[in-house]
Amino acid sequence: MSMPCNTQCAKRQMLAEFRRHPAYCKNNAQLAKISEGCQKSSFRVYRGAAIDRDEIEKFCVGMLVGSNGFLSSSRSSEVAKMFMGLDQITGMSPSQSQTNKQQYVLFEIVIDPDQTIDLMMADVSEQSNYPEEQEVLFGLGTTFIIKQIKHDNQHNVWHVEMTGSSEMGELKKEHTKHVENGLRYYDATTLFGVFLSGVSSNYPVAINYLQSRLRNMTFNDPYRASIYYFLARVYRHLGKLQHSIEYFRRAMLLRKRSLPQSCYAYADTLADLAVT
């Protein structure tokens, strides 16, 4: 279930992908409707899982982890232990030691709705065919912060305590602000090309998209110089310096014609051309 989030760039891209996905929009909207009556005070839920030892070794206190899909949990630790395959009498896991390839983990998740107002979750026990499981469901892309990790040597079970994180909510605000700021300088289609050439680092796709934009815009399009500029940057990242220099020159000539020489965009183009 874990997904480290180590850089702001990766986080921003992850957020954009989650928010664009049709399943996110449809299913999280349904979950939001169910969650309207969700408990408002702090509570704990549990999730049992069998995971590879390599994944456990990556865990550390303070690490941000996220769900790859909807995440099921239970208000009952006994239910979570049952699902993770512990012996119902002894509480022992099938694992013999910490060196086994497969390890058994009981996640204890502390949720404080006042601290994580953007957290998408719902108690779905009333909608479930098995209400005794006391299921609480978290939405796509929910993130948590690891607070404590310990191993129960007697039962060979890992205990990982986590809290809900408002990281995705903060990233959504950051992403929205980033887009709104970009729209002050570019139209939406050009801004998408900027994203491809910068944040996503998907350079082949960026080149195809930007070249397509060039073919479909008029010669006097106010964003032509920007397309040249970002094409130049992509070619430079790919090590195709002749292509990069050519497009930087085109961007420079257009910006020199339309912008004052004291303008930052013109100076930025000259600086990039100089270091290519």
C-alpha cells in the first residue's frame, strides 16, 4: 500500500494524475456523499496486510505513504488480524522471523477529522453485506504519515501506527495556485505543453504535443515564441543541442520583436541560449 513521496515535483505530478482520473471523480464523489455522516471525533481503524520484507525495510517514521486505490480498514483490530491471516487462537503470524520474505503488518491508523478536513473517508458498514466487519473506506490517493514502527517478536507481527495526512489537500491547493499562476501567462493548451516539458519530464510526448501545437497555430499566435522556447528546453534535456539552439533562436527573435529588451521572458531566452 505504500508509495513514498520524496519530491515536490513527484507529488505535484501524482496529484494531477489522481485528480484527472475518471474513476477518482466518479467514485470519490460517491464516497463523499456517504461520508457526510461520518464520525467527527478522533478514532482509530486497523488494516492487516502481508507484504514483502523489502517494503517493510523502506518504512521509517515520518514517511508519507499513500493508497494506490480505495483503502479498506476496520474499526476492529480483530477483524484486521483475521484478514491478515493470524492464528485466531494464538495470534501468531505464519512468518517464522523478521528475515522471512513475507512479513505480516497490522496498520493502526489514527484519524482526527479536525486535523485532516480534506480526508475522504466513510464508514460503509451500513452499506456492506458484512456490517460486523465495521468497514471504514478511504478514498483514492489518501495519504498517511508513519508515526511509529515496532515488531512483536512473540507473534512475529509488525505494528505500524499512522495518522491521516492533509498532504493531498495541501497539494491540491498548491497545484491549483500553480495552474492559476500559469494561466496569467499562457492559454490552457500552451500551459499543458509547459507541464509536459517540465513537471512530467515526459520529453517524447512533450515534443509531439508542442510540435502539434506549432502546426495548428497561426504564425502570429502570441504563444508561438513560448512553444519555441519550451521545445528548445526539451531538446536540450535530450542532448540534441543543435535543435535546442535553433528553437532558442526562434524564440529570441520573436520575443525581441514583440517584447521590450528589459522583459524577463526575453532575458531568460537569451540566458538559456547562452548556456546551451
